[in-house]
Amino acid sequence: MAAFRPGTRPRVWLQPRWEYMHAHPLVEGLDLSRVGVAEDHRHIVGVVHPEHDPAFCHLQAHPGTAAVKEGLVDWAMSKCGGESAAFGGEVIGIWVPEPDPGLEAILRDRGFAATDAREFMAVRSLAPRLPKVALPEGYRLSTLADENDLHQVNRVLWRGFEHEGPPPDDEIPGRVRVQRSPHFRRDLHVVAIAPSGEYAAYAGVWIDPVNRVAMVEPVATDPDHRRRGLASAAIVEGLRRAHAEGVTEAWVGADLPVYTSLGFTVIGHDTLWVKPRG
């Protein structure tokens, strides 16, 4: 939280993304010994870590501590990396929040090269009025504080993220784990419910009350219910609730039309730098 500078593009992860990462089912098998931490007088000033795939790392440093980046890159080169079908073999990748000429120079000197892979960051102030989004007839909005059917949550997220086949029940413990996160708020996670009673869309909002920011994650719509404005309606409802608690701006890690249509503006991106491992 202390490394975030309100009013500017985050150079480090927002606290809600850290929390969501550690709760997400995909990190359950992550080898935490791969995580490198830089300290200054017992204060953490930098970290390099995979999110869920050990081949690709995120390097983050507290503002004013650029000198630790070289050591963190060397740590990643010795501890991280893995097989990547996309890059045709064993690689080590590091995401760089552009522009960061210092980190780019370190990576270039060690044989890394920039790729076309991007992670976008978009922001929306919550001061302007949020748009009104009408639901199709028969649909309604609810929050997990009122209706928390874990099988339905599992179903809409499984199908919404294009997984094949029926949603497996062994995914449900991971959904429970997310909801047990210290700052997970069921009243900020909104679902659009179809006339049949099934969850048709899902939009999660996490808030950092210290910096008064929100992060939108995850957002998914069942393929059978797309192009009806359901995700937009769920996002707006979650942000309306966050704004009522004093949140001043919302962030999302994407550049999709659903977000730009709601007033989000892309203000930057991270680029993946990669080198063969070995």
C-alpha cells in the first residue's frame, strides 16, 4: 500500500491484486522459494516473483530504490524460468512496466529481448457519474452477500473464461479460498442473474481503503448470455458501491471495449521481456 502513489500509474501492484493472486487457485502449487525479496534495514523495498507460471516474473521496487533491480533480476535468472509453448522451450521472462529505461538496460545487458506480449492498465475516476446500464427484461443484479451459490459462481467463471466442458466441482474449494481472503467483500462482488436463476455474469470489485482505490477483477459472462450488457451492469453496480465508501478511482488490468465503454482510459502497459533459459 505504501508504494502506491495516488494520481499516477501504479509502478507496483495494487494491494488488491496481491491479495487476489495469493488466493487464486492457480497459485496453490507455486514454489514460494522462487520469490526474491530485497530489504533495506528490514523494510521490504523490492520483490521479484511469478504470479502462477514460474516461467514469467513480475519485478517490483519501491519508488526511489531502483538500485535493487539488478539484484532482483539476477535472482530471477537463477531461481525462475520454465517451459513455454508460446516461446518454444525453456525461458525466463520478466514483465517491465514501461517506461523503465533502467530495468530495460539491465535486461538487455543480460540477453533479454522485448516481446509483443502486453499487460494493459486502465483507470477511471469515480467522480464523474457512472453510466446507467439497463438490464434486459427478466435479468436482475445481486451480490454474493445476498446470494452466494458457489456452484453457480464456479459455473459462470468457468464458462466465462472459455474453459471447455462442464465446470468441475474440484474448482469449488478454490472459489472458497478466494472468498476467505482478508479483504474479500461479498457485497462488492456482483452477479447478473438470468430469468432461469443461473448466474449469467460476474464482476468482482476489491478495494484498498488506505489509498481509496478499487480494482475490478474478475469479470466474466457465460457465453450463452453475452452481448446483453450484463457485465457492464455488474461492474457499474460494484463501482457504485465502492464509491459510496469513499473510493475515488478504479483500475483494471485490461484494454477491452467493455471497460473503455464505461469510461476507463488505458494509461500504460507492461511488456514481457524474455531470454532462453540455460
